[in-house]
Amino acid sequence: MQSTSDSTELQSLLKTAHSERDELEQELSERSQQLLQAQADTEHAQAALSKVESKYLQTQERAEQREQELLSRVAAVEEVKLEAENQLKELKETIFELEDQVEQQRAVGLHTNQTVLDMENLVKKLEEQKAEIERQMKALTRQVKDEREEWHRFQADLLTTVGVANDIKVEAQQELRALRRQLQEEQERNAKLTEDLETLQGVRYTILELLLSPVSLTYNLNTSPTTADPNREPPADSEPEATVKSLIKSFDTVGQSPSHTLPMPSSQRSPLSGIPVRSAPAAAISPIQVFSSNVFRIAGDKMSTCEDLKPSSLMRKSPSLESVIKSPANLSSRTASLSYLRGNSKLSVERKDPLAALAREYGGSKRNALLKWCQKKTQGYPNIDVTNFSSSWSDGLAFCALLHTYLPAHIPYQELISQDKVRNLTLAFQAAESIGIKPSLVSELMRTDRPDWQSVMQYVCQIYKYFET
């Protein structure tokens, strides 16, 4: 029964080691999938950045073409203005000449007066044309100014977009490096556990070898054929179930009291197997031969019997055996205590800051981890693209989709449209208020399309804490 329990304990240890190795391999596969996902996100960000750069170049080319067209039109208008001014000067000279001619030739006054009136009318028309041209020039100048300001605003927005894309790229690279470090650590841990498993598998063979050599040596030193008394009667409670363990204890007793002789049973049964055997003279079969044959028979039948021995007597004779036996136990105890401390520390951190576990799961900062969680929850919902904590939530659909995953009875998402902002926000905040989350963003979201990202993030964090922690 002791041998069976020891074998069961060894098998349970091996099963535990195998299960830990399987868990580590499963975790390694999960880490590999996360690494592939991070690489896909990085490639997606790079593709989006290239698209934005191409759009930027196209817009810049169109703006330059438009600017050239406007400059050409301004030049044409200036030429027309110069021509009109030249004509006006010529007309004024003509008027002066005609006035002189009127004074000189009164005889042709009527004709000259008519000509002067015609010329004056022409001058008025030219002045009107000049005023109209000046108004057009002012309008064109204002248009050019507005377009220039719009271009500057577009450049600023584009720079902001490029900066955000660069931040996303840097965060993705940091997450990739962290995942690589974690993968390397898990590989090292897997190799270490494999070595520990091999050590545990080799323990029983090492114990058997170390057991047989010191036991035979001790028996040879402390007993002899002359010390055994074959005619001595056994005590009343003799015929116990003799095992290697009892023999080793008897050897230790002999070693401690040299005058005491080892009692040999006089019955016709072997002290190890209990099978009746033929008696033989002491000179024909030595006690060492009997002991060796029985030990090898037991070792061949049940290999695990050796590991059931308490290292009381053997440790004094073989210190290396003590180190071999104690090292796996110490290793397992240290591993268990370390895992317990890690579990307690992780639990305490998650209680204080629920976003810490989310940051460990998705990698990066807490804000990016919460944003990725929102993207994962709203994936598959139409008309939703959660890329930030400001403008992506202004129409209320993102709130409705996030709450619809937990409270589908409160929000009819299929009936909602992005244009009906008031209804979307009302449904979302009513659903959140039904579970105890106060609607603190109503006025801000109704007033602007770019709410404060910190307020939105705090509100989404309350939803995450309620449903996920």
C-alpha cells in the first residue's frame, strides 16, 4: 500500500508537470497569435499613413493649380485695368483738345458739344466698368484669402493626423517589442520547466542507484554469517510485512549497537515476499545474497518503492541523495509560493485599478487598451468607427453599440441612424442610468461635435468597470 501511494504521488507529480507544460504551450500559442495581430495592426497603420500621404500630395497639387489659375486671372484683370486707365487718360486729353477747339471754333459748337456729350457718356461707362472691376478684384482678393486660410487649416489638420498616426505607430512598435520580450521569457520558462521535468523523471533512477550501493555496503559492514542465529525463535508478533524500509531500519540499529545481531526468521517464508522457500545452511547462502536477490526482485516489480523511503538512515551515508531528493521539492515549493504571491499582487492591483489588467491584456497605455476594448466590443456594428475618445462618440451610435452588447433590450440598434443624434444619446444615457451610471456628458455632447476626450474616456471607463469587473 505504501508503494502504491508513492507511485500515485509520483504519477500525480508527472501529470502536474505535463499539465503545466501543456498550459505553457497553449499560452505560447496565444502569445504568437497576439504577436501576429500586432503585426497586422502595424501594417494596417502603415497602409493608412501611406493613403493619407497620397491624399495630402494630391490636395497640395490641386491647391497649387488653383493658385496658379487665380494668379493668372489677377494678372489679366490688372492688364485690363491698365488698358482702361490708358484709355481714360487718352479720353481726358481728347476732352481738353475738344474744349480748346470749342473755344477756337464756335462755329462748329453744336457738333462739338454733341461729341463731348458722347465722350462724357463713354467716360461714365468706363468709370462704371472700372468700379465694377475694382469690386471684382476685392471679391477675388477675399476669395484668395479665404482659400489660403482654409489651406492653412487643412495643413494643420493634416499635421495633426500625421502626428496621431506616428503615435499609433510608436505604440504598436512598443507593444511589439513587449510581446517579443514576453515570448522570449515564456520560451526560457518553458525550457526551464522542461529541464525540471527531465530532472523529476531521472530522480527515481538516481535514487535507486544511490540506494542499492550504500545499503549493500552497510549490510556488508555491519552483518556477517556468524552474527545471525538461525536457531533463535522469533518473537510472538513476528512475521511482519518485511520491506526494504524495515531492513534499512534494522541495519541502522545494528550500526548503532555493534553487539546486537540481526535476527533472521526461522520460518519457511521469505521475509520479503512471504512465499515459502526451502531452508538452506548459512554457509551455502549468505545473508547478503538473500538480501540482494529480494531487493532486486522488489525493485523490478515496483520501481516506485525506493522513493517511499524516508532519508533518515541513507542521508547520513549519502549526502548527494539528500540533495537530489530535496531539490525538486524545494523547487516546487518555491514555484508555488511565487505563483501565489503573483496571484495576490495581481488581484490587489486589479482591485485598485481595473484598467491595469486591460492594459496588460492589450498592451500599451491604459487609454489605448480601453480604446481597443471599445473597438472589439463595437466590431460588426454598422456606421461606427471608434478611433478616439472625442469625435467618434459625438453622434451617440458608439455609446448605443457598446451598451447594446450588454443591454440589448434597452437599445433597438437596428432602428438608429447617425443623423438622429438626440435620440441616440437619449437612449444610451437612459440605458446607462438604469444600471446606476450617471449621464454626465449630455450637455457637452449636445453642444459640440468634439467633446472632451477625458470626460468621454471616464464615462466609458465606468461602463467597463460595471460590466467587466
